[in-house]
Amino acid sequence: MTIERIGVAEAKRRFSELAARVGRGESFVIVSRGRPVVALVPPQRAAEEEHQPSIGLAAFAGALANEWDTVDEDMAEIVAARQQVSDRPPPELT
């Protein structure tokens, strides 16, 4: 599915139409000078993205705030999850 890219001026002229189409499930990217500046997405999609759990180093740092006694277990979980990612090689642990 290709998301339609629309310039800012055109989006301003067609805002009511775009809002209605987004309400029916379509998505758009608004661009300014060729660079994406805003994504118009259906509310349910935005809500799904808000509720995705945090992973990675920031999540680990947050976990440390209240649970120093489980650092080793938390780190093992993060390393295991990272090793399953296929878009880049896993970290080398020495």
C-alpha cells in the first residue's frame, strides 16, 4: 500500500476531503519542500502506535530505575530480543 504524498499548500486546500478520507482509513504524508512534515493517519492506527511497548536501551534504563536486583535478567532479555532482529547484525558481547 502506497501512502500518498501531498504538499502543504494542496493539503490546506483539500483539508476537509483529506480528513474524511483519513476517517475512512486512508493515510497521507504532508511534505514541505519535498520533506515529510506531517502524517495523517486514522485514529485507530495512531492509538495502536501509542500502545506499543518500549524496547531497547531506553526501556532497559527505565527498568533500572525501580528494579536493580533484576538487571542481569533484564539485560539477558534485551540481548535475546536484539539477536532476533534481522535488519542489522547483533551486538558482539565480549
